[in-house]
Amino acid sequence: MKKILFIFILSLYSIQGLASSCPDGSEPVKSISEDGTYFVFNCSAADLTKKQGTGLNCGTNIATVIPEQWTCFESPLMDLEIPKDWKLIDDYDRYQEIISLNAAPRLGGFQNNPPKDNCIHMFKNFKEFANSNAGKNYGDLSLFDCLHDLRARLYEGDREYVREIFEHWARVGLDQPKDGGIGGEDYQYFNSLNYVSGIYAQEKDNIEFSDTFKAWLTNRLLNVEFRSFRVPTSSDPVSYRSKEVLYNYKEPVWGNDFSTPRFMITEAWLVGGLALNNKEIFDEGIDSLQYITSLFNEENIHPWASRGIRMPGYYNQIPNWLSNYAVILDTVDYDFMEHEMPNGSKVHEAIKLAFDTLWSDDLSLFWPYIQLNIGTAGDETFPELLKPLSERPKGADGASGIPSKPQRVVRQALRYVDKYQPELKDRYGYEEVYSKNVTGTEDMNDVYNDSSWYWMYHLESAFDTHSIYKASDKVFFSVENIEARRIAEEKRIAEEKRIAEEKRIAEEKRWAEFYQKQEQQQKEEIKEETKEEKRLRLQKIAEALKAEKAREREQLLAEILIYDMNDKFLTLNVTLADFNETNPPKEQGKNSELARHKAEISGELRMGSFIVPKFRPLAFKNFLSNERRLSINVDDLNAPEFNPFKRHRTSLQKECGLELMNKYNWMSFVSKTTNLKSAKNQQCHYDYFKDANDEEAWKLFQAVLGGTDSILNYLEENVER
């Protein structure tokens, strides 16, 4: 008790003795004692920060004012131009193939799988529900939940839903709320605007957006006001921006200036300007990006270090936001990772600092800034960050003293990791195809519950940056990635063989157990038997075997509904289509004895009112006994009418195997067979396209399947064997 009283008196003495002023006239800085039990005031803490060079940022530091420019210095970023026919993704079909292999980008629970009608209601009443911080939810959902759902639905192929919401906002002219107080509604507006800009940049060639929508988005990006609308009070007449946070902190600060909204609106301006081919918008994004780089001090520390106990959960976004900007600027041939910031460091060096420190036990480099405790609603628990990582509070990521799981950050920062710190993939865990679970060599079980599980996304951004980066020509055609895909294909084939072998062994075991059971039954029942009794016993066994096989056959037929059984043959029972020649066939050389009547054919394929006017496959009859099988080639070099099949190749192989869609991109259609395995595989193809949520591919598949006999008859009559 005496010790506690002594410490209390000492703290009062410290306050009285130091709180007046420092020798240089500045105010003393309050900090926490080493054991975390009392406050100390001193004049040396200010020396731990280093002031950035003057003249970097323009105009006033008042947060309610928008300067003509964010920055007053020049850099190579200012020389960038918008290329003609700009695209965010080099090959969209390749991108679709990549994401089709990933696990669903959703978490479990109601908030992550909301009813579409609920979200439509919230989107169409944006201003009512924008400030979720004030409890403006609908059926336990926030606008954040619905934006995440919209992103997931697009990932799953629902482009019409995205178009409907965006076109509605354009029609009603959704404007910035310009709310006072903490600005929660404007926060959501910046967030939504970034989703809209990002999705438009990604999907502008795949979704028919109206001119009304493009005009609205242009207007919003040009006229959005990135400032505080806080109502002044007598005690706090102004709010300050964040450009001096690390060396000249003044309250009250408008934290959005350096926090997530700054990163979101910068991304929106960059991709929005590029996608709309609007240099004014793009230049605003470049200016804002320069502002972000100017906020890093000479130690490469960003103002997010000032967020008290929440610092790790905010600062771990640095690698991902900067990697997003790098992937975007790759599309204009600028290497942002090698960009020199005003402090003299490269961008990649700022990312390295984040990776090297956030998942370590030592945050002492950030400690002088952590104590500023900005934007924590008075939470004074920041001394917990002086503890080792595993001993810090383990609440929800972002407010608990620990950063997000590192494998999540590594995946979406792969643009940086591949070149500068590839060892992070082994250390924290990385997988080419997202499965939701991966571990690295570093044991994180004492830090996270279920440390292997992780979510795909990390930012309030529309992008799966990992997949966009992997789909780029530069990465996809690199030697390393070609070899990685070859190894992955070998693993996939080996896994299919392993599964098939396991099924074969299990089937043999089942029949062996059946025979053993029959034999045991015979031993128990038969001691002596006449010839007639033996005949009847063998007949009973044969009938049992026949009944078992008939039961299996009946069960299998129930699974292949597109076929009827005629005598020994299974025959297609689908809507038929007719092939009619428009140009003579061009015969091709055979690569296999099984390829008969091989030719490039040209004609019209008609199934009722549905017509493929230019049907020009490379096709052949697959010579198999007791089966009529048509094979057509759907590789990247074939006619564009087969694009609907091309974008489903990989996922179709994954779903149904290689029997009717082989690794050489030959897709087969079976109209008649005695092979139950072939029929079952064809049913798998049918079910896949029916459920793929791709009307174009589903119609084309039905037409080719229904026209199989018509095309085969044409080949047999017009092309030599």
C-alpha cells in the first residue's frame, strides 16, 4: 500500500514539475511508465519523431477545407498517361479460370450470406442505412455486409445484380451525405464509391453499363468532397488534417484524412479515372497517392501507428493497399514498388517494415506514436502492445492488439511478396488456389484461434488483387508460373488417379465381402446336399448376384436422367438440334486411330428457336465400340463461338473429371452408349452447365449435345475416315 501511495505522490510531483513547459517552450509529452502503472511527462519524447521536410503538402491543415492540390512536389507519378483501350485485367477469361478454382469467398453466418431482397432494400435506401455506427441496420445487416455480399455475388457470376444496383444509384443520382459529427455516412459513401469504381473498372467490358451510369460515376468522382463536415464548437472550432500527426499532433484531428477512407477514395480515383478515360479524375488519384506517400516519416512509419490499441489491426492494411496501387499502376507500365517516396525510401521498403514488425513481439519502434491514441473512443489499453504478441488481448481482429492473420495479408500482397520477400509464403503460409485453410512454418497457434483458417479478402475494396495479379500476362507467362501450373496439373491428375484407385479397391473389397458372406452362409446351411440341392443353391447365388447388379443398374439409371434404356443401349433423351452446312468441310490429319472423319466444319446449328449461326468447330467421331461420341476442340485458338465453353474448361474438369473434357481441350458429347461411366459423365456435364448461372454456355451446351447425332451423320457422310 505504501508503494502504491508513493507512486501516486510521485506521479503528482511529475505532473506539477513537468506539465508547465519544456526548455524549448513546447508542452511536455505524456507517456506510460515502463511497468505501465503510472503516467510520466517529459520533453524528450518529441525527439523520437522526425519532422518530414516542409513544402510537401499544399494549403491549410484545416480538415474542413479542400486544397487545390494535396501535394506541392513533383514525382514521376505525375507524368503517367491513360493508355488507349485500358484494361485492368489482361485476359478476363484467364482471370475467370483462376477464380473458378478458389473456394467460395464467403464466411459463414447470416451477415455473410444475406437475403438479396434485404440488401436491395438497403442499397435503394442508402442514406437511411449509411451510418451503421449509429445503429442504422436492417434485419441485423449493415451496408458493409451487403457490399461484401455484392462483391461475393459478382465473384460467383451474378453480374445482373451488380448492374441493377449501380444503375439504380445512377438513376436516383446518389449524392454524398456530407454528414457532420464523426462522418460515418460519408465513410460509407467513400467505401461504396470505391466498390462502384473498382467493379466498373473490372467489368466494364462484361456488363452493359448505361451512359447514364458512366456520367453519374464521372460526376461523383469529380465532385466528391474529401473533407470533414464536422460542426464547430466553441472549444473545438476547427478540425485538423493528418499531414503533421507524427511530428506536430493537434487535436481534434480528422482521422479519415490518413485512415481507410483516404486509401479507399485514392483507389476509386485511380481506377475510376483509368476506366472512364478521364485524366482529371486519374490525376486526382495520383495527387492523393502522393499525399499518402508523403505521410510516411523518415523511419517509414505511417500515421496509422497512432491508433493506440487498434494500431496493429489498421497498420496491417499497409502492405495490401500499397500492393493494390502497384497492381493498378502496372497497367500503365509504372512500377510503384520502386517509386521513391518524399522521405527517400522506396514504397517496398515501407511494406517491408510492416511485415517485419507487426507479427513480431517488439513494437517499440512504433511506441512513441501508439501513445497518441487517436480514434479509439478513449480506450487507454494501448500499454498492452508492449507485451509479446501471444500475450496481447485476443478480441476481434483490428481492435484487440493483434493484426489480421498473416497468410491473409501475404496472399493479397503477392505483388510485393513474390519479388521482395518470397520467404513470407513459407513462413506464414500461402496457397495458389484459395481453400480457406493454410499454415506456414511459424507456429501461430498461441496468437490466433484456428490459426490455419483465413478469409480471402482483407480490404474494403472490390478486388481480389491476388487473382488479378496472377492473371496478368507478365505473371501468367513467366517461367516460374508455367512450371507451377505444370506441377499443379500433375498433382491434380495424380489425385484423380488416387481417388479412382481407392474406388476400385473399395469396390473389389465390397464384392469380396459379398462373396465371403455368401460362402459363410453356404457353410452354415449346407452340410450334405444332393445334386439337385447343389443346382438350386448355385441358382440362388446367381439370382442374388443378378439382383444385386440389377439394383445397382437401376440406381445408376436414376442418376442419368438424360438417357433412356433401349435394349442394351443408353440413348440420349434431350431436345434435338440440326446441323446444316454453309461451307464445305476442311479435312484434318488424325493424331490418333480413334479420331475418325476429322475436319473443320462450318454451318448453322439450330435447336428450336435457338440458333448458332456460325458453328465452326474442329471435330471428329471418336471411334469407340458400342458408343457414338462426338469430340470438338475448345482451346484458346478456336472460333469465338466456343468462348462460353472455354471459360468453364478448368472448373468443368474439376467437377466431372477428364473423361469428356480432356487435358488437350477436346470436349466430347455421347448420344448412345453401353458404357454407364460415359453416360454418368455426360450427365455430370449436363448438370454442371445447367447450374453454372451462365445462360450463354447452357444454351450452347444443350444445342451441341442435342445436335450430336446430326453432326456425326454429317461427318460420316462428308468426310473420309
